[in-house]
Amino acid sequence: MLEDKRLIEPIAHIETDLPTKFGLPRQSGLVPGLAARIVFEPKYRDPVAFRGLEGFSHIWLIWGFSHNSRDAWAATVKPPRLGGNRRMGVFATRSPYRPNALGLSCVALERLERDEKLGPVLIVSGADMADGTPIYDIKPYLAYTDSRPDASGGFAQEHMDHALAVDFPPALLERIPPAKREALIGLLAQDPRPAYIDDPGRRYGFNYLSFDVRFTVQDGTLTVVEVVEI
């Protein structure tokens, strides 16, 4: 069998409010209020390529795990929702440490904007990617074939309802722009901590917009203790 190695190139990149991978939703769609923009590379800004796209409510994004530095793939990984201590086969997970570091996300297509300098720009919501992540392809989501209500979710389904209560003092929340507050609370509720750490006395933090949001977690409640402008 002939070896087939094909090079692919980004067609776009995504602009989000999360500059690093820490704090990202673990899957797309978990934080619907998290808005993002998809800006295309100059050679892919032909408006004709987007004809008909506005008729779809959701799209698939094929993207690259550009914020992970490990070069080698791993046959087994430790899924975060299993506490970060149990190993599963990489093909039974969505781990970034795969033979080809590609991600697949379904996001809501809010609208298609036409920018004078950037050409067609997609406004989406529910993405699970850090700012600057490369996009390799876009395909429409087709509910009649892509949705399988009787599908089994394996071990992932056992932990799909995991969420924290969020205590965000009003004085700290006021530091965040009003339009960005709902998404931030949604991100915090998803429990951004490393799965293998459960220390009530430990203070965590992640970057959101131009802020470092710091918090503690105890007895199922996440409490924001500081919001520092970077």
C-alpha cells in the first residue's frame, strides 16, 4: 500500500475571548453564549464560496490543536471527566494528542458579515477553541444525518451533567463588560480546574478577555475571589 501524506493548510483562524487553552469548554456547545469570529485567509475570501451558507443554523469546524506543544501521539490518554487518573484509548476520546492533531466542533452560525477589508466573516457561538486556533475546513451541520438521538455516549455520557455552582460577587462581576458576563459564568460552571486536582485551599485562575479571573472551589461551588486586569 502506497504511503499517502498530504499537507493541509488553514483556511481561517478563530478569534475568541480565551487567549490560552486553560479554561476552555471541554466540548463545543457547552457554553452557548461564548461568541467568536472566524476570519478567513486572503485566498479563501471569495464571497462565492459562502453562497448558501446562511441557510444553515449550525456548522462543523475542523481545526488544529495549535495550543498543545507535545509532538508525539499517545495510544492511551487520561480523560479529564474521569478524574485525570483513568486511561482510555485515544480513539475513544477527543484528546488533542492524536496521530493527526485535528479537532471537530459543531457551533451555531449566528450570522455572516461582510467586512470591507477581511471579506466574509462568520460570527459563531459555542466554540471550544482558544484565540488564534487555525481552521482547516467548514462543513454545514445536517440534522437529518448528523444527529443520532439513539446513540450511546460511552463513558463520556456518565459525566455529561457535571457542573459547579458559581458565586461571582457583584463588585467583581462589574469589572467584566456586560455582554461578556454570561459566557464567563458559563465557563466557570464547567469547572476549569485540572481534573486531578481537588484542593479547596488552592486558588486557580485563567485569562478571559484582558482579565485574569481567580477563583477557589469547595463543595461543588466555585467562588470568584479576584479579577485582575492583565
